[in-house]
Amino acid sequence: MAITLRQESQNGASTKGSALTFAELDNNFIHFMTNGITVVGDDSTGKEITLGNSIKFAGGDNVTVTVDEDSAAMGATVVNISATGASGLANVVEDTTPQLGGDLDVNSQSIVSTSNGNIQIDADGTGWVVIGNGTDSDFNTAYSSATHYHNGAVQFYQNSSVTPGTGTRHYANSRVAKITLDGSNSSSTQDRYRQHQDTWVDLNGSELTGTGVATGIMNTMGVYCENSGASAGIISEVKAINAEGYLAANNGTIQVTNMYGVKANLAVEGTNDHTLSNAYGFAYNGITDDSGGGTTTITNDYGFYYGNSSAGTNAYAFYSADDGAKSRVGTLQRYREQINALTSSSTITVDCNLSPVHTVTLGTNTEFNITNLSTGQSVTLIITQDGTGSRTATFGTDASTAVKFPGGAPTLSTAASSIDVVTVFNDGTNYLGNIAQAFA
């Protein structure tokens, strides 16, 4: 700030544009000084300065006052007042609606509620609250526009742009972590990426071939695995909890040795190929291929569909929707077969999908029609005569072929209440039957 004194005539007219030093003041100016000058501050209170008094400009905290003799301004005295040192507000209590003009740098300090009050951060409208490194535009776009992520206002997100090397542990402890590997190869069991709710890994042409229960991507709800590298991205272990694994080959192919899931569904996309050696799941939904051009090769699918005994009408400890799926159960400690009761009729359909054992008490002559007996499967019929007895039976199949018995079609026991047991086995070509009669 500069102050320049200007000479005025006794009639009050100013001499415009002319600077005046104290040495040039005459009696006319002294006349005006005897009337006093009042200096008013920001608080609107005034202080009268009369002839013989001085006006003093004093500095304070972060304020500097300097006096320069400016010869170019006709010898005028110029007073400069400037702020120095620390900048910013010392206290924002007075401003009830403060706004930042730029990013807030906490300068290695903390934001603390010393009175145990809530610290609330709101993202009004479609705004986001991002905790972590949320600078990845692809991620933010997907999570703001996709219908199943829309309006999820809080992101705990880390984009590991430093491309961690192989043979290291990466525990980011974030809700969502995007990890881009550095393209190197490793068989170390230290290749571990965990402690995230969702893990997004770009293999970037890396080959992680280490195996073991503590290796690979694990302790995560969902897995998204992609490969932006030109060469194949290989990872041995992917473990998701109650979620789906997702593979996308953006450039090179992806090869996964073992993928585990409590509730597992593996979806794949991209125009390149994927190879999955072993897929394991409890409540397993299989593989969906959305590639539109690539080939997905799965060597082994292992699924266990489980519910407790009170869950519904049918509770399955092990379930296969396809009878072609193989099972290796090992040693059974306890085993029993379900029994289905049939109703006597002139034609009785025996549906082998319902049970391996069927019972009926015949009240009339009957034709048994065996359906849904797959290759390698057998069915057992326990046939009881009613109180009259002498009921007859023939045995055919849904393939319109007769069941073959030793020596030709059998004759049931004729005595009242007698019991016969008929077994039929499908060897893929013939339905082979056998009868044991007159159980007493």
C-alpha cells in the first residue's frame, strides 16, 4: 500500500497528478492540518491525528511494513504493507460455508474430531467419495455407469500403478484393488494378492506359476483377471469367496491352473483364448463364455451343491445336473438309496430320475415302462402280489425295447402277497434284467 500526499489550495481544489513531499508543504497545507485528520480502521472506530502527531504503520503476525523513498515519484514517501510467512486461515469457525479453491493438502497432519463428533463426508447427487488412489478412469467409469454398481457413492480403491513385481506379497487392505503386474515371471509361492473385497489383476504378460494354499489371488469376494500384455498371462491360483471370477483377454491369452469359489461362477470375455485347468466350486454355477470370438478350454469342473436337510423338498450334498459328470467318492462310511412308491395300474411308468428303487403292490396285470435309465445305471423293482395273487407283468422301456431276461420273459410269483425283486441294468446297448422270486 502506498500513501501519497497531494497539495490542495485553500479553496479546496486539488492540484491533480502532482506529488508533494513534506519538505514542500507550505502554510496553506498547515491550515488544513490544524483541523485534524481522522484515520478509521476496519472496526469503524476512528482516531484523530492533529498537527504535530505522527501516523505509524506497524507490522504484526505475518505482516511486513516497509518505507521506500521513490525518487521517480517526486520524492514521495511510499509505505508498503504485505503479508509474509504462513498463509491461509488460522481458524475457519467464522466461515460457516467454506469452499476450497484447490486440493486440500493436510501437510502430513490428521483430520481429527477432538470432541468425539462425527466426521461426515457427503457426495451429493452423483458425486463420489474416494478413499485411496481413485485416478483410474476406466474403473471410475465402470463403477459410475454400470447398473449393478450405480450410486455406490463410496469407493475404497487402490490403483497400483507402480506395477508390483513378482515374488512379492501385495496386501492392500482396500475394498477394490486394481493391480497391474510388471510382466516378469515367477514360480514363487510369495506371489500373493489379497485383503481386498474385489481384486482386479492385469497379468500384463506375467507368468505366476507358484502353487499352494497361500499363493495367488485369495481372501477376496470377486476376481477380475485380465491380460493387457502381448504374451500369455499365466496364474496358477485364483480363489474367490462367494463371488464370481471374471477373465478378459484384452491382448494376450489367459491361463489359470486352479480356480476355487464358495459360490463360483466363471465368466469369460475377449476375442482371445482362455485355458482353465481346474474349476472348483461349492454352489457352483459353471462357466459362461461371453467372448464373441475367443475359445475357452476347461479341463476339469468340480462342483458341490449343498443345502441343509431343512432347506427344502430336496436337499443335495452332491449334485450333478449332467449324468455324464464323473464322481470319485472314495470310501463311503454310510450309504442308503431313496425308495419311490408306485401306484398299481395297467401301465406303470418307472422314472429312474426319481429314485433307484421303486416299490408297488399289484392289483391288476401290469406293463412296466422304464424311463430315464442312463447308460451304466440300474434300477430295482420290488413287486408284491395283492391278496388275490396271480397278477402278471411285462417289462419295456422308453426306447420301445423289451428288457432281456435270462431264458426269456419272466413269470411273477403267483401266490397272494408273494414278493419278487426285478433289477434292470442299461449297458448302453441292452436293458438287462434279472428276477429273484418268492421272497418269504
